Amino acid sequence: MKLEPQYSLKLLNTLAINSTAEYFVDAENTSDVQESLVYAKQHNLDVKVLGGGSNVVMADQVSGLVLKYSAKKCEVLSETENTVRLKVDAGFNWHEFVLHTLEQQWYGLENLSYIPGLVGASPVQNIGAYGVEVKDFIVGVNGIYLTSGESFSLNVHQCEFAYRESRFKHKLNGLTLITSVEFELSKIPNVKIDYAPLNIIAKEKGVPTPKLLSEWVIEIRKSKLPAPSELPNAGSFFKNPVISLAQFEEFKIEYPNAPNYPQGDMVKLPAGWLIDKLGLKGKAFGLVSVHKNQALVLINNGGSGADVEFAAAQIKHLVKDHYGIEIEQEPRIFS
């Protein structure tokens, strides 16, 4: 274990916020994690787990011990003629993992290509895109309780997945470090192209192979989401709101052509559409602005975490005031 005091986190968060950790450890294995937890307990330090830094808003100063888990192995646990079960370390880059599965002809995750972050964050957010959620492929999550140092294994039902939600964001929020995720993927291609713009492309070019579908998704996401290395951002900053049918009936009187996605007795609306219709693309809120091409993306132009939070609060207020709909931010506050 290498303990580093007053460690800069600027390069470890995609918003490029100039943040400093009181203490920092890059854990390469579970032994490093256990040593870190012992040190933190001895020195009365809170432990805060940092993943890929793509879904956090950093405070200027982060107290306690920031723990990053960087193990990145992918292991085949079992396989049948039609399926394969994998155990993937939490430190594995998510997009690289998706590309690896396609190279091995293991299918299911192609719609989730080019999502930033690490494998360990995928169950926390229940990441999703273009009609696919990672919960549909997760069979188990393994990790360590930060308070006791004990290991745990949860099956998919125990993770309590919902839209962009999981047990790790609520009951276990701040209490665990995920060390690996177990997936079950198919060896039989079954592409999902129901959601626009994939279905539009498919009508023109035909049904794609999983690899080609991944390429479509990458191209689409690159056109919509700027690279953090060029424009510091945290990807899609706001969750798509889910409203009741009654509220939707009122909403569509004024906005009959608004895109919408029925979810049983609820309806999901695109947050980007709501923000775009307010004319906020390109609008600056101090040092933070809405991306000129993608209303869901906030660009940090040298601001602090407080500046990002201020901009987000202004946008949420404008959406609530205009539509009567509340939107939530995806990135969590890291302090």
C-alpha cells in the first residue's frame, strides 16, 4: 500500500476540477484495500471510494482517505454452448471491457459501448443506453464493506436495481468498495435496435451485427458527447425524468410531439429534450456551460465543484419552473 497525502485529484475526475485528497491510495489488490482500511480506522479517517471519476463532482478539498481500486482482470467462470459467465475486476475500463466481449463473440453489451468509467461503477449506476441496462446481464457483485473489512457477494436481486438506481446508491451508499462484477453474456447475437437513432440507421442500412451495432453506438456517442480530454465534462449530467401517466397527459397537451417512452404506468421523458427546448444549449452559468450540441452535458471551463453545482441547480430550477417536472443529476458529490 502506497499512501499519498495531499494528492491532486484533478487528473482523476473528468470535469477536471482542481481537487485535493487529504490521503490517497491506488489499491492494486484486495490486500492493499485491507491495509488501507486498517490505516483509516487507526487514524479515524473516512474512506471514500473513487472509480473512473466520470460521474462525480469534486469538492475543492476531499477529507479522509480516497481509495481507488485498479485491479483489471477478466476471468471466465463457466460457459455453456449458448452462454458465458464472467468475473471482471472493478478497475477494468468499461468500454475496453465491452470491446473485449465483442472480440470474444460474447454478446449483450454492445448498446453500452463508449460509456465512460470502470466496470465497478456499472452496477452502482445501473448504467444504460439505447434500451439496454446493465442489470440485465449482471448475476452478482462482489466487494468489501469499508467499516468491517469483510467481503460480500450479492446476487442480482439483492442489488435492488431500478432505472439508474441500485442498492449501492442507497442502503449501501458510501459503505462498500466493489472489487468485481459477474456477468452472464450470450454467444448468440440478439441486437437491440428499438431505440432511436439506432432504429433509424437500421432502416437505412439493415440489421447490424453486434460489432457493427457497437460501432454505430460509438459514432453516435462521439457526435453527442465531447471527449473530457478536450472539454471537461461528466457525460450525461441529468437523469431522464419518469412521470405518472396523469402528469404526462397534462404535459402532452402543450407538447404533443415530445418524445416519450412508456414504462408501465409511468412515462420517461428525455431530459436533454426538456433542457434543449428552453434554449439552454451553449448557455453559460459562470464558469460552467451547457454544451452547444448536447443539452445533457455540462462543460467545466475552469470552475470548482461549487460552480458546477450552481449551474446544475439553475438548470433544474428552470426545468421545474417551466414544465413542472423535476430532474435529478447523475454525478454524485465527492467531498
